[in-house]
Amino acid sequence: MTLDPMGTGIGPLLLYIGVVLLLVLAILGLSYILGERHRRAVPDDPYESGILVTGSARVRLSAQFYLIAMLFVIFDLEAVFLVTYAVAFRDLGWTGYFEVLVFVGILLVALVYLWREGALEWVSRSSAKSGGE
């Protein structure tokens, strides 16, 4: 066994590692030379995609917002289960078909219940009747 650094052994791997290290060092060096300098360690304003900061980041959201967000996640998972069923449609046969019908039926009953309870309305019924929030 010969140690040929550029043969079929470990040579190409060492060459690859060397090129990668040189490239990383070149990129870090160029960013240090060409990069922007700050007098302070942390700039005054946060940078968010070039958009200037307006207002506070602490916005109060109603509980209804979070309720609808949770319901969206729950009913969005329905799509995941239905897609997995659709992938295995031929293998599951009629048994799988009836199980999916039961699954969708339970979800529809839950959706109708939430709709009748007013969980899907952004403004509650009492405040909509009084005209205020």
C-alpha cells in the first residue's frame, strides 16, 4: 500500500478540505476588509430587512386572534392526514375509505359546533349588537 496523496486514496479528500478552508478564510478576510465598521458593539436601531422601526414591538392582540390561530393549526393538520390517505388510497381499500369518512365527519361536526358557538367570528355577537368592541 503506497501513500499517494493525489491517487485514489485520501488525496482528493485532503485537497477538497484545503480548498474549502482557503475559500472560508478568503470570504472572512474580504468581509473584514470590506465590511462596515461600527463605533459601538451594538447599533442603536434593530435592522429588519431595511425597514425602519415604527412603534413598539409589544402589540396587544385579542384572545380571539390566538383562538383562531389554534383552530387553523388543528384544521390544517386535517390536510396532512388526508394527503397521507390519498397517497395510500389504493392500498387501504374500502376500509380506509370508511375510516376517512368517519374522520372527516368528526371534523365537520367539530367545525359546525365551533361555528355555532361563535368561535370563528372575529367580533363577538354581544359587541356586534351594541356597536362597540
